[in-house]
Amino acid sequence: MRTLIALILMLFAAPVLAQSALPPAPYADRQLDDPRLEAKARDLMMTIRCLTCQSQSIADSNASMAGDMRSQIRERIAAGEDPEAIRSWLIERYGDWVSYEPTASPILWPLWAAPVILLALGFWLMRGRIRRRKASS
Amino acid sequence: MSRWAIWLPLGLFLAFFALFASGLLKPDDRVIASKMVGKPIPAFTLPAAASDRPALSSADLATGKPRLLNIFASWCVPCAAEAPQLMALKQAGAEIDAVAIRDARADVDQFLGRWGNPYARIGLDARSSLQIAMGSSGVPETFVIDGKGTIVHQHIGDIRAEDVPTILEKLKEAGR
Amino acid sequence: MIAEAGLAALWLAAALAFLQLGLVWFGLTTDKPELLASVRPVAVAQGVLTALSFALLVTLFLRSDMSVALVATNSHSAKPWLYKFAGTWGNHEGSMLLWVMVMGIAGMAVALFERALRRDTHMATLGAQAMISLGFYAFLLFSSNPFARVNPAPPDGQGLNPLLQDPGLAFHPPTLYLGYVGLSVAFSFAVGALLTRNVDAVFARAMRPWILAAWILLTLGITAGSYWAYYELGWGGWWFWDPVENASLMPWLAATALLHSVTVLATRDALRAWTIMLAVVAFSMSMVGTFLVRSGILTSVHAFAVDPERGTFILGLLALYIGGALALFGWRIGTVREGAQFELVSRETMLVVNNLLLSVILGLVLIGTLYPLMTEAFGHKVSVGPPYFDRIAGPVALALVIAMAAGPLTRWRKDQARAVAGRLLVPAIVLLLAFAVVSVLAWGRIGVLPFLGLVIAAGVAVGSVAPLWKRNLRRTPLFTYGMVIAHLGCAVSLAGMAADSAFTVEKLVAARPGGVIETAGWKVRFDAITPIAGDNWTALQGDMTASRGSGSPIDIHPQARFFTAPPTNTTEAALLTRWDGQLYVVLGQEADDGRWQVRIWWKPFVTLIWLGGMMIALGGTLSLLGRERRGWLQKLRRRSAVAAA
């Protein structure tokens, strides 16, 4: 948040002016009637990266393309599609980039291993610090 | 702390430094290329976007002859800027179809009347669904489609005069 | 003339920094006390000159002097004065001048008020501070001159990004900068200590207030920034794990670890090398953050003043200062002993655990933030976002919070495991009760992390105040209160985060004026849309009233604003704060049938997040005051003893 300054030059300043005047797609800003399906759709939308503003999920974006994506996701969830299937469908088109949730592709394995490695390194650095034998009292 | 652990922070910093330097040296690359290049174009049928051009479906893009598919919108400024280049491509023999994104017929008519109409067919993609299905991330973009309906090349952003030969080259390659 | 005077003051300050460095260098190497005697006045003069230079830039902004390029491109004559004022640092050059001023004033403060430090270490610290300042002076003077003129002067100026036109701009960046740059003092202390081979408990006690002060401001700055993003972005989120946000979190994590390790150093004269390392890392994180933000190598929502050329300059400074300090560390630290080993059950071991977990979180945030950059070097674009950070750093943070409750209940040097368990009994019981309550209320309906967050927050809140249990509250030192309040603040903040992600109710509707929207016990009546005009914007305002239960309706006015200079649209959310949460209403676009998009969130206890942040800062302040006051009292007592003798 260093300088929230220019909170989103990209999100608002540029795209808003270069967006179509069409009203938003039907489910861009309308929830599904079934709260369970809506929650599913929402969880997925929170983890799909917006193509236009690039630093927000489509759930938090005013860009019209993000609105269209939200609408499409809600419609497909309502039609019974599995969220992870929609995610893979999008990854097929835009690559791993589009998913804020890192995928299981091999280039991301070190990222998932990071906590274990860091903890191990930490314990290794710490090992000499703590007296191991029980105090003999 | 053992001897080498003392130098570990400096080593890590040098690694980060190299990473930062490579990030700075690399040309600014914010474009997200479509992963659909090399794959067949998704099946679709779109209604006509303009009054004097027919509608567009995926079948129209697999006619045995390579074509360009231009993704544009009447509300998009760079799309107007690339109009002369599209005209030049058409003059050079390229056949160009188009998809208008989130658009209205009256606006498209007005846009084409003002900036010229190089297109054979124009489909209207009111909800960006074809755009998303093709892995396109904005307007304008231009795809080269071969005669069998496979996407062979994607040009992101407006076409500049210097891009025209490349696109013609890709079109020729697709025809072989 | 004002601009020229400002520039002259800046050049003069830079020359003084150079002089300060030279005086320290020759004074220490040739052992000439008369050289060292003039270091402090020079540091003070340097601080005054940077402040003067900054004040002159503020004057230029307030007078809308469009002949200055920076004012012309970032301000507008039609702006309200507050934004002319705050606009001074709403741009690259102005914010760097703010940075340099804070650095100068910090150096001045160290010269004036630092008394506990050994003299040669004090001087070496001032030399190091001058050395760091020099790089940033060079950056300003050679590549980012804020006082450059433009000819001919434009009549109006281009205006400030409307998203910045908010009272938040007046508070958040200066506070954050004070914190960021304040950490440079800790860095200089570390360098000074390494140069003079003086790392001990006395040194730690001298360094602690400076760390504490920077940390308090950093905490406030992050808290304010989070709230600002929350209400300005209009989507109800308060933390996005965006690279720029992470850039502000990393120095905070390092400074928090440092704050705790310096306490071990001050009390047990141990963890010497580690504390020095953290002091170097903390300010390094500030500089890395600045680099990430300004160079534009990572995509961010808060991207600000992006320019690869400036990035190159800052990268050079990183190499010089961080690389230099780490090399010095490697060279000198071999002679510094780490001190005695710790017993397994002791306060110092708990603090080591605290440092371990904080460092792991810091490492995870750093790796996660930079990972896209690493994979891009291999031609593979990936995104690392909230799902990763929440899932990976979240559990570590929860473990940290538990350790935070247990630490203060463990004695220094050596404690009995059974005794500690006994002191943790009540918090543990509360934790189990909270587990039962939350299970009954929301089992299976909320995520695992929010669930654990709520339960742990309850237990830890009780654990945090437990150190006051059975104590004479009037004789308890102020810094103990400070610690208790800061730890309690963590629990409060955690509760807010967990409650927000577990129980937020979202309602998106297309409403026609005259309609009523019901959600989460609230009734929002949408009366009309009225156009209104502000100073340099116009807006469509939703006139709405919100009521809950039998309560009387309250007017709320979400707006969609249109700015003319530069042309931009923003949304102004309407916030209605209640003791148990916040109602967040946003007016969206108009649909084709005359209905309006309205987004409403009911966010239970969301305000606890920032309340907790302020408590943490308050706790830090009390702690600082308590320690300082103790120092003054001792000094007074000593003096009167001398007088009596």
C-alpha cells in the first residue's frame, strides 16, 4: 500500500474512458438466486485475474470485460458446471496467468515448497540457540 | 552461525539483484498472449453487427483460404487508429472478417462510415463471449486463421504500418 | 524565486551530508576529536535545510505556481487547498523529497537526542545516515528535480489523479514514509555498530526507541492505507495482496521481528548478529519496496510514478547500500559472539520463535510477490494472488499469534513448562469456549481459516491481557501496558479479519429509484438520483436511507463522480458504521431500463481490523513513552544524587 497513491491508475483511469456504453451483461452485477451457487461463483471470481486492469480479480474490477467474465462464470455455474472446470477452461485460453490461485504446474512447485524450506532453514539457524539437554535440577 | 551462513544474506541479495536487473532490462511486457494459437477456433455463431455486412460464424472461417479475424469495437480509440492499416491489408489481398465487441449496430455503422470498412463479415459479440473463448485480452486484436479454421497467429494491439508485412507474411504461411 | 531557493537548500543539504560523512570518516580514522565535534551541528543543519526545501515545495503547490513543471503536471488551480497541499507528495519527485526530508530530520534527531550510545558508534551511525542520504540526494538532484521550471507556464495545470483527491492522501503517505525512512536509523545504527564493533545490551537499549518510533508510524501508515483502499476502491476489500501492499508489509514484518529481537539483545545480551541482520533487512525492505513501486517491474493496482529509468537509479542505490551493509556484515560479524544459549522454556526462546515465524512470513511474502518475476525469466507468466498468501501465510500467522499470547506469560531465562501451562489455562478455556460457540453458530458454513481466526482471536485476546492478572495495576510499568495493548490489538484485528471474511453479506441488485433493497437485516430505500457539483467534479448521487429493525432511517449518499481534470470516473462508497459492523453501499452504472446497479455489503465487525491496527500503534506509543520516561527518571535521580553528595 505504499502509497495507495494512484490507487489504480489502471483500473479506473484508463479503462473507464475506453469502455463501451453498453449496459453490463446480465449477470455481471447480479447475483445468482441460489446462494450456494452464488458463493461458488464468487469464490471462483475472486481468483480469476482481470485481463484489463491486471492487478485485481474480476470480482473487484469495473472493467467491462471483467463484467462479461463474471456474467459468463455465473451463467455457467448456474448451468451446473464445476468451478474448477471453468478455471481450467480459462487457463487453456489465457495460461496460468489468469488464475490468482497458483496452479500445480511444475514451474510453481518451488512456490508451494517455500514454506517448508523456509521453516527448515529457520530451525536450522535456530538449532544452536536453544539448550537441548534438560536442565539437571 | 557457521561460516557460510554469514554470507547467505549477501548471496540471497545478489540473486534478488540479478532478478531485479533482468526485470528492468526486459522490455515491458504486459500482454497476455492467447494460448489458443495453434488450436482450432472455437465453434460460434454471431449475429450481424453492421447493417451492410453478413453475420459471422466459425464455419465462415474455415473456407480453405486463410483469413484475418479482426477484433474491434466502435468505442475503442486504437481501433480507429488501425483502420488505414486494415485497409492496406485488404488492398494487399487479405480477406478480413471482424468481431465487434460489446457494441451496438448504429455505433458500428457510424464507425465504419467514418473510418472505412475493410471487412467481409462482421459478427456482434455483445457479451465478449467469443473474445474470452479465443483467449483475447482486449481490443483491438487481429488473428490469422488458416483455411482449416486453425488460429495460427495473434497480433495484440493496434496494427502499425510496420506490422503490415509481418501479418501478410503470416497469412501467406497459413496458405501453404 | 521560491523554486530556486528550494533547489539551493537541497544542494546545500547534500553538500552538508557529504561534509558530515567526511568529518566522521577522518574523525574516526585519524582520531581527531575536533572533527567529530562538528558532526552534530552539521547533521542538524542538514535536517533543517531538507525541511526548508520541502516547505518551499509545499508553498509552490499551495500557490499553484504553474511555472514549476511538477506543479503544472500534478496540480490544478481549481483544486481545494487540502489537495493542493497533499498533492505535494502525490507524485514521484515530491514524495522523494518527502523521503529525503524524513531522512534528514531523522539524522538530525539522532544527532540531537541520542545520548546512550557510545560516542564512536554514535558518530559512525551519523556517518552511515549521511552516506544513505547522499544517494537519495543524488537521485533527487540528478534524475528527479522537483523544482524544475517549465516555460511557458500552462494556465491551469493537469490536475491530480482523482483517486488521490481524498483526505487519505494527506495522512497515509507521510505516515508511511516516516515509518519507511525511520527504519533507516536502525540501519545506520547497525552499520555504525558493525564499524565500531560495538553490539551489546547498551547498544540495543539505545536503538530500541528509534525502531519503536518507526514501527509505530509504519503500523499507522499501513492501517490508514488499508482503510483508504477499502473505502476508495469501492469493492469492499481491505487487503489485496497486491505487490505494492506487500512492499509496505515486508518492512513492517521485519521491523516487528527486530523490535522483539532487540528486546532479547537488551535483556540477555544475545542474538547480536541476528538483530544486526534484521536492522539491515528492515530498511532494505523499505528500499526494495520503493524500487518495486517506482520501477514498474511488477503490475500493481497502486502502480505509482512508474519509470524504468528511475528504477535503474534506485536499483543502483540498493546495490550500494544493501550490498554494502551485507558485505560489511559478513566481514565483521564473525568477531561478534551470539551470546549464551537459551533454555527451552523461557521468554527468550518464545521471542526466537516469534522471530522465526515472522521471518518465515516475510520470506513467503517476498517470494510470493517476486515469483511471477522469476517465472517470467523462463518465459512463463503466472499470478500469485490472495489464495496463495491466505492459505500459506495465514496458518503461519495464526501460529505466530498463539506464540504471541504465550510469550509474555513465560519468564526470562528459565521457566517451568507446567507453570506456563498453568498461566495459559484460562486463555485455553476461553479458546475452547469460543470453539464451541463458533461451531454452533457457523459450523460448515465458513472457511477453515476464518473459523480458526475467530477461535484463536478469542483465546489470544484473553491471553494478551493475562500478564496484567494479579498485578498491582498502578505499579505496572507503562511499557507493559503498551505490550498488552499492542498484543490485544493483534487479536482484535484478527477477529475483524476473520469476521469479515466469514460473515460478510453481499447484495448486488439493479434498483429503480423508489425501490427498497433488503439485506442482512437492513432496509435500504433508494429514493432518487440527484446530480450534484463539487469543487472540481460533478457527481450523480444516490439519495438513500438505510434502517435496521425499528431504528430510524439514516440518509446515505453513495456517488458516482466524474472529474474533469484529468477526466476520470470514481465511485464514492457510502459507509454506515455501527458497533457491530459497517454497511457499505456503492452506486454503480445505470442499466438500459432506468435501473441502477447498487452494491451493498454488510460487513460484521470489519472495523475491528483498523481498530486493532490503531491499538497496536497505541501500544507501541505507550511502550516508547514508558521506556523513555524511565530513562528521564533515572537521569533525574542520578542528578539529584550528585547534587546531594
